[in-house]
Amino acid sequence: MEQIGRKTSTKPTGCALLGDHAGRAFLDALLDPASVFRSPADVAEHPGFTDEEKRTILLSWVRDELVVEQVARQADPDLGARSRIDAVIEALSHFDPCAAGEYLSAVTKLRTGRMRRRSS
């Protein structure tokens, strides 16, 4: 049977082309961006990553920060603890404005107490 659709390339792209060291650097940044970079702006300005890799790293970071903020708010809503999510959203907006807008909306709802918890 003949498949119709686009073909998937098996050629490596981005850091995978640069070898093990660059691939490992990307993986480390993807798994724990805050331990690799001092700020989200450092990701945006990094000369060794493509825009797509920067976007991917920032998406990982923004998700981590959203969880941090949510846990802090559940522990003590009056504390008003802030994560670095605002800076991450700002950096992400240069690479994926739509995703940045979605996360900004989510964090705004979280901060104003309008996030609804799913029932079990």
C-alpha cells in the first residue's frame, strides 16, 4: 500500500549536527534551563542555538515556572511569591508570540485566582 503525505526526514538538525557536546548542551538546557542559564534573556541571545532550539528551551522553562508559581500559590496564596515566569514569557515572545500569549493568560488567571482546578 502506498502512503500519501509528507515524508519524514531522518537527517539530524540543529545541535545534533554539531556533535555530542552541542547535543548534550541542548539536552541539559532543555531538561533544566534555570541551571544552565542565569536568565531567559541568555537563552534568547545564545549564539549556539537555533531560534527553534531557543523556543523549545524557553517552552520548557515557562512550563517549569508556571508549576513553581502554582505550587507557591497553593502553599500560601497571600505570600504573592513570583517566579521568573514574566521574564521567560518575554523571551519566549520573540520566538513564539502565540505560546507566550497563552502562558501570559494562564499566569494572569493564576495570579488573580481565576484558575479552576479539575475535579478528580
